[in-house]
Amino acid sequence: MGNAVGWRWLLVLVAILCGCAPQRQPLSSIAATPTATATSPPPEPLRYGLGASLRLLRLDDATIRQMALVDVLTTDDAAGYDVVVSLLPQPDFVRSQRPIALGIVIDREAAPLNDETTYEHIRALTSVSALTGMPQINEADTQRTLQQVRAAWLAKGAPDGIELVLAHETELFLDEIQAHFAQANVELTLLPIAARQRAAVAQRRQAHLYLTLLAGAEAVSIWQALLPDAEIVVLSDVWLHYKLAEGVVVYGYSPEGLPLIERQ
């Protein structure tokens, strides 16, 4: 009788303890439910239009291609672009605040320019070139200089003049420069090069003169490091013109002088 009562109380105690034990919850009921986060669509890429007239400059647009989709246009204006850049002034276009200088680099160490008098004659020819933006020099002074240079070649025993190689990174005023030198019996052999080739050409002394675009002091310092004894003669300032789409601003300029843009 006593044992039966004891077992009965033991069963009651076990039942109480089981009822107080925490119940195991399924993992799905306690795991945190992730909340969906709204993601913004990626911004539309910038569209950059290079006008047809810029082909004369042969600009290296690598910097621009890193920030925008670039199209070389068949005209100097087109719709659907964040910016259109042209060499020509046009309605609704504004002029760049930073000019590009067109210059000739004279390698004084390349024969025959390593002769001081020959160099002086070539230097004089660059000073009277009838290019846009050059100092105004009257026709009489120009003809006098041309005659003096032709006479100098005759005195040196070269009545037909001399031949020089002009490496050109741009075609701007190229025909005018070649014709101008020809009047002084200086035949220019044209060597088209890209900016990335200039160092190799200069190191091998493959050219006497270099026609190049100088977009700021950085471009000048590159040439000075490449040809320390060379002289850089600025022929003319070149101004680019551009038209911006609404909400687009210019925040700077590339090493080639092209406007850098961003959306506000």
C-alpha cells in the first residue's frame, strides 16, 4: 500500500517537471526573416560625341573612353549626347575655358639642326608662318625672311635647300606649314605618329620637327623631359567648343584638352 502511494506521487512529480520544461521551437519559427532592400538602378552611362572636325586634331580620347561612351560623329552636332565637342564655333555651343596650343618642337640635336646657323634659319621660319593666331607680320617681312633663308642654303652649297622630317601628331594647318617651308627651299617629309610613338621616334632621331598639341603645362613638361635641348614654338591657340545636355556640367579637362563631364 505504501509503495503504491509512493509511485503515485513520483508520477505526479515527473508530470509537473515535464510541463515546466521549455518546449523546443522549430528553426523556421525563430530564424530572422530577411527584409527586402530596394536597389537603385545603375546610372545611365554618359554619352560623348566627338564632332567630325576634331579628326584634324587626332586627339587621343583614352581618358574620355574611361568615363563615357564615345562616338566619332560624321557631323559637328547631333542629338542624344550628354556633350558634343567641335573644333568649330556653332549656335548653342560654348567655347572651352582652356585652349590647346598648336606647337612645333625643334630637335636641336638632330643633324643638320645641330648646326647653329641652320637652326636659326628654321627657327626664323616658324616665326613668320602665316597661321591663324600668329603675331601679325606683314608680307614684306615674310618675303624678306624667306629670301634670307634661301640665300643661306645657297651659301652653304645647297642651292636646292635642305630636307627635314616633320613628325606630326595632328593634321591641323599641316598643309599650310608644309607649303610655307617649301617657299624657303625646305622640303618637309611628313611622318604621322601617335602620342604613344613620340618617345621612340625622338630617341631614334627619326624626325627634326614635331607638330603637336600642347594642352597645358603637363604636355610641355613631357616634351622637355623627352628632348631637353629642344625648343618648343607655339604657333597658335586652338579653342574647342561644346554643347552640354541639361543637368550635365564640365568639371575639368583631359590631358588632350577635352572637357570632362558629369551629371549634377
